[in-house]
Amino acid sequence: MKKIALKKFRLTKKVFSFPYILFLLLFVIVPLVLILINAFLDGDNHLTFANFKTFFSSPASTIVLGNSLLVGVITTLICLIIGYPVAYILSKMSSGRLIVLLYVLPMFINFLIRTLATKAIFIAMNVELGMGTVLFGMVYNYLPFMIMPLHTTISGIDKSYYEAAQDLGADKATVFLKTTLPLSVSGIISGITMVFIPTISSFAISQLLSNGKVFLFGDSIQLSFEQNLYGVGSIMSLVMLAFVLISNLIMNKFNANSDNVRRSLW
Amino acid sequence: MKKFSALLISAIALMICLIPLLAACNGQTSSTGARGADTLVIYNWEDYIDIGDNESGRNNICDDFCAYYKSVTGRNLNITYTTFDTNETMLTKVLKHDANVDLICPSEYAIEKLLTAGLLEDQAAMYAELKPQLDSLGVTLDGMSSIGAGDGNIEPDVMSVIKSQFGAVKSGDATLDMTRYMVPYMWGTLGILYNKKIISEEELEKYGWGVLWNIEGNEQLENKILMKDSVRDTYAAALFYMNEYDLLPEGYDDIASAQDLINITDDAMLKAAEAILTEQREHISGYEVDFGKDDMLNEIVYADFAWSGDALWAIEESYQEDSDYDDGCFLGYYCPTGTNPETGKGRFSNIWYDGWVIPTTVRNKLAAMMFIDYMCRPENAIRNSIEIGYTCAVAKDALASNDDVLAYIEDQEYDIDEYFDDIGRYPTINSSLGVMRDFGARNDALVNMWQRAKSGSGVDTSLFIILAVIIGAIALAIALYFAIQALRLRPRKIG
């Protein structure tokens, strides 16, 4: 019996995907199903819709969600405004790759330690902890995620495009606007995705850099689970998931529209 | 689609297989330890026991207990010591039957909750069951208050409060006396840890709980206050403040004692508390549960809503050789009691107790009972108390009349009279101090209130401003570009 089974087993390409499928099942599908089940259960494990009512009828949910989305949008915009010129300039430099490494270097240190250090610096500088410091922390943490894909995309653009544009009489600004910018859209899209989605769900940065005064959606989810409100916490997680999916869909749509070769680090 | 449903089915199947497996992982322990030794599994707060000191050669108190256990029973004992950081973490585990432990040390309301759920052992009954074995070993357990032989070594005042509040806890159809199920370990109050350089004693006397709302409008204190990131404690602070400043909702005008106030959780009170806590956000630095002591010591903040034990620990750490203050410490602890001189309303605070309980999952009953008794001995209680800063529940008289205890206090560089007369350590137990019960089904409403209070009254307007500025800047840059472009390309006159 065993022999036959062994004979049948062949080391194909498929086999190598099994560990990943198992991982996916264990740590993605199973928790998702658990969250879905918990959303419909009350404290005594009875079927209920009360959790939905609690969440959707409370103005606090909208406030927290609104704050989180705004923080996400602002962080993404600031990262893009800072990150694009950096990526652009670095891609024109011969030592650009090395300098990009410098930007990524802080990421090798755990983000909690970095955030705590940032907090200590703010306190030493007598800066009042609040929304400003939280935004700084977010931008600081997620900037490399914006620069990396942008740098890869921009440095991958064929030089002959610029040369052709220049030959045809375009000045520097026009060359940038008509060639570099359109050709780097895919980088911008993946940069935005990499920054926006983690920021709307982050919680430790806001908690640490504002002493818990800035209360974002991630904090709210954490509090619910901590206080044994698994039902409401699960619904919040689902709402979060919906937002992640929606933003992913929008980004993909954009990306499909740009006829660029998708080229990014990730 | 077929693939997806197959995936889903296998996921569910996997889940069913895994749940018992995960539960088994949580079990942590087996009933017999290495080489047939007995085991004892303790589940306690973090930093809540004397773990010894390498420099002075003091042992971990658990090791000392193991030695004592061996000397009495002749058997080896392995102690598995696990910790929790909040009552809720502990409750979630124990209520879901995920903790196979012999001893737990939660707060009084959590004990009530466990008792109501029928998860605790009656220690008096257990004592009767173990009596023959104990007699043959020559052990008496007379330090314990739960075995039906008086208060043991425990402070009678502490016992009478617990008896009056938790003497008749409903569990199903039965009415149970919680004093038979727990032995108090540590107790304390809630109050204000303050920096003497910024807040004077007169100000504390004048404003009481108002200090945490900076009602005085002290500019140095503004945004330099920390509150507890814990719903029950912060809610209590809101109640005390509302009572002191006559802000309670209608119908609650003349509350005579803290006990009457502290357990009100109806909708009107929650709403009032939410408004008060939302208002407080404007004046405080933030919420903490762990870094408050350090921030006070580093003078990053000047007032912290604190538990007495944490406060006493911080005060000792704030000692400086060349200090302007009598005791050499720049931090102080104030537990507001009495009346507010301006409003004439009572100042109340919270008194809490943590105690040892034996859950129904107990395996080593003898060791569990002996361990509690060992903790109730004056010489051991003082070790724990001095190490962690909290007040032990062992009677003051029993401590003060024990020569070993007095020697130990002096050895740790305390003045004996000062140690026992410290009002922060040994407050007067009277009607100004109330015990917080388990809020039961109202707890969810309380947590929802806390969520709302923490989210603030509306979406942060500064975010809109920042967003508008960024978008404005981008628009300006684009407009500028086109303007320059237009200027450059404008038709020029020749000649």
C-alpha cells in the first residue's frame, strides 16, 4: 500500500507550493473564518446581529474611521511629495543605488524600537505629543516603502525616451512631464498601496507617539479584543479588510489602465 | 470556484483538527514534573512577588517555598510561574478554560466574576478535606483567612470590607461567601502621584480630583497629566471628579459614601462620564498603564493617576541627596478624601484588593494551600511588600510585633515608624473609600463608552487643515508651472 503511494509521488513543481498553501490555510484562511464567525456571536456564543448595530450606530466608529482614513491619505501624500523627488534624483545619480540603501537601512531596526526612540527625541526636544508627532512617525516609518518602488521604476525607464524627447525640442520640464511621470505611474501606484494600506490599520505608532490620545481604527480594534468584545472587534476587522480590498481594487484599476510594463521591487 | 470551495472545506477541517491541538499547547504543564516531583502552577500579576536579589543573596520567594515544602513533606516541588498584565487577559484565559493552574492572584472584581462562573474552589472545604494530611505533616495553615478560623494573619479592616461587599455573591442559585474562596494578598487605593515642584499640598487640598482635570488652569500642568489606559479606573476617576464638583446627572445629588457612587453604571451616568472624559482630553498628555512612573521620575509629566503601590515605588525612586523636601523625594502621593472646601461635596476614592484564589483546575491542593499560608506569614509578606511597593494584606499589628519583620524593614533602610505611619501605604479605611464590584453585563456598555471617549468628539479638524494645505500646495505648484509656461510662450514684439 505504502509502496504504491510512494511510487505515485513525484517531485513536480507543484509540490513546492504545498508549504505555502498550508501556511495560507493556517494563517490566512483559518483566522478569516474565525473572524467571520465571531462577528455573529455575542459574549455567550449565541447568534446575534447586535455587534453590527453597536458598530454602525455609534458615531465614534465613524470618527475613528474618518481619522484613520485622513491620516492614511495625508501620510501617503506627504510620502509621495517627499519620496518622488528623492527617487527621481537618486535614479539620475550613478551612486543612487547605494544611497537608496541608506534610506532602507533604518528598516532593519524593529519599528517599535525606532518609534520609541522617536518619542524620546520628541520629549527631549519638548515637542508636545499629538497628531503632529503621529504624522511624523507615520511618514518616517513608511517613506522607504514609497521610495523603493519609485526608484526601481524610474531607474528602469529606458534613457532613449528622454533623448528622443530632447531631440524633438522639449525642455527639461516637458521631458519630465511627458516621459518620466507617465512612465513611472506603476511605481507611484505600488508606492501608494504600500503606504496607504498599512497606515490605515496601524496602531502602535499612534499609541506610542501620542500617549494614546490619537485613537485610530487599529487602536479601536485592539481595545475591543483586549476588553473581550470579540464580536465588535471582528466587525471592525472586516470593515478594515473591506477598505484594504477597495483600495487594492482601485489601485489595480489604475495600474491596468497604464500601459506600462509593471516593474517594481515587490 | 470549485477550487475555492475545496480550499474552504479543507480550511474548516483543518481548524477543527487544530483547535484541540492549540488548547493542548496552552496547557503548559503536566501533572508530574521531572523525576516524580510535585508541581505547582502559579498565575500572578507581573512584578508582583519578591524575586530575590543577587547582590544581597536573597532568594526568590518561590525557591524558599520549595525548600519549605521539601522540609515538611519530603518531596521536591517544581513551581511553574506564569504572569498576566491585566485582569481581563487572565479572565479571558480562565473563563475559556484555557488555564490549567493551581493558584491565581487577581483583583477583587475578577475574583467575583470567577466565583459567579463557578470556577473557584471553596478553600474552607478544601481545608477540611486536607485536615488529616496536614495534621500528620504538622502544618496548621493558621495564617489564612479563608479556612473558617477567623481572619488568620490578615488585617481585620480589610476582611470586614471584603465581607461586607462580597459576603453574598450570587452564583447560579447559590449565594456564596467570597471570604471562603480568597485570601487577600495586597491592597491599596487610587490617587494622584504628583510632582511637588509643580503642585503644592495646598493645591491638592483645594482642588482634589480637579487636579487631574487641571481645573485650576495651572499653565505648567496643562498637557502634563497622565491618566490610566484602563476603563474601570478611569471611569472611577470620572465619577469621583463629578461627585466632588457637583456634576453628577440629575437624581444623584446626595451620595453619602464612595460605595454608593462607585458601582453606578446606568446610561445617564455613563453619558455624563463620557462628556467629562472627553473634556479631560484637552488637558492631559495621554493614557498609560506602564510608563507613567518613569515619565513622572523623568519629569516629563507632573501628575499621574496612579495605584498606591506604583506611586510609593516611584516616590522612593525619586529620592535625591540634596533635596528641598523633608523626605528627600520630589514626588508625592495624594489619595483625595474628605470634602472639597468650595463645593462642600465629598471626595471619594477607590480601595482595591488582590487575593489568592484556587481555581477548579487545581491539581496540587496541598501545595496551593501551603503556598497561600506561606505568603500570609509576616516575614514573607513584608518581603513581597517592600519589593513591589504595594501594601500587604497581613495585619499591621502582626507585622509590627514580629522581630524578623522589623529587622528586615531596617535592613532595607526604612524607618520603622515612618514605614507604618505612611498614609499612602496605610490609608484609613472608611466610607470615603469604595470597592468596585464586577459590572457584569454592563461592562460592555462601559467599554463602548470608553471607546467613544477615547475617539474624541469629532474628526480631528487639524487633519483637514493639513490635507487642505498639502492639496493647496500641489495646486499652487501646478498653477505656477503653467503660469511660467504661458509667460515663456507669450508672443513677443520684435524690435
